[in-house]
Amino acid sequence: MGSRPVPVSTRRSVAVALLALAVAVVGAKRLLAHSAEPRLRVAPVRMAASRAPAAAAARVVVDVEGAVRRPGLVRLTSGSRVADALARAGGITRLADRSAVNLAAPVSDGQQVVVPRRGAVSGGAARGADAAASATAPVSLSGASAQQLDTLPGIGPVTAQKIVDYRTQHGAFHSVEELDAIPGIGPARLAELQGLVVP
């Protein structure tokens, strides 16, 4: 008995079938391998709530007086401005002299911010010996405008601007003695300003 030759078309059909089977096996193997691997998932980034906000932001206490709705002590975060202190005190009243207060000035711990009433004489308006007897509040170095500082004895417009520039560059005053760092103000001028100014 002799073997019969397999026709070419049948051989091609068998080859195609084997190739399709091989591709199917390899594809199935890869599909199973990928489904077995754990998928990497990235959670959205969320800012964690700080459990110690007091440690993150230092607090300052400022005394707000004068023509404000709720005068007294206010607590603010470090780096706050006079505007923040006035807002915490309920805002200024309609009698307040808004132009006499520098809202952008930074505040420091223990500072007093005084909002004068319209027409009131500021603490620095009185000169010489009368200044010590003045019933109005002292001028705040950290909050006064150049015009208010100019009213102080021995402080002219140039020195007043130097004080404002120093405050802008270094932040709020922490003591009256810091005035010594400003050109034109020495020990004698500091002694003259004692009681007339506060940090």
C-alpha cells in the first residue's frame, strides 16, 4: 500500500490552523499573566489637616483701641497687618479717622493699635513737655504713617520716612530702642521720644 501525497491546499490549511492555535495559546498566556499582576493605583494627593495649627503658625496678641466697634485684645497669626487687627475688633466706626492709620503695617506681639476719631489730636501732635502730659495714646512705630511720625519732637519728614522704610524692610518694631538703628536717631532723640511712642 502506498501512501498518498497530501494535497497542498490541505497542508496550508493545517499550517494556518497550527499557527492560529499557537497565536491563541500565546495570547491567552499573556492575558492570564497580565491579569495576575497587581495594578498600580495612585491615590489622589490631599493636603493632610494639621493637628497642631498653633505650632505651624505663631500667634500674636494686639491691643486695638480707639474708634473701633469692639476695642480690646485680639489674637492674630504672626505676619498679620493692622487691617487684620481692625477686622478682628469689628472694624472701624464711622467716627474713625481712617487716614490716620496705616492698614498695611505689620503688627507685632504686644503692640497697641490706636484708631483716632476724626478731629482728635494724635499722641505726637503735642510737642515738648506738653507731650508727656497729653491724654491721647502714644504713636505706634509699627502702625503710624509718615505724617503721624513727623509730628513727633525731633522727627522731620525725612526721618519719618526713614522709620517707615525701616519698618517695611524689617517688619514691625519690637521695641522703641530699635529706632537707634535708623540714621538720625541717637540716644538723645530716643530719650526725648520715651513715652511718646510704642513699638
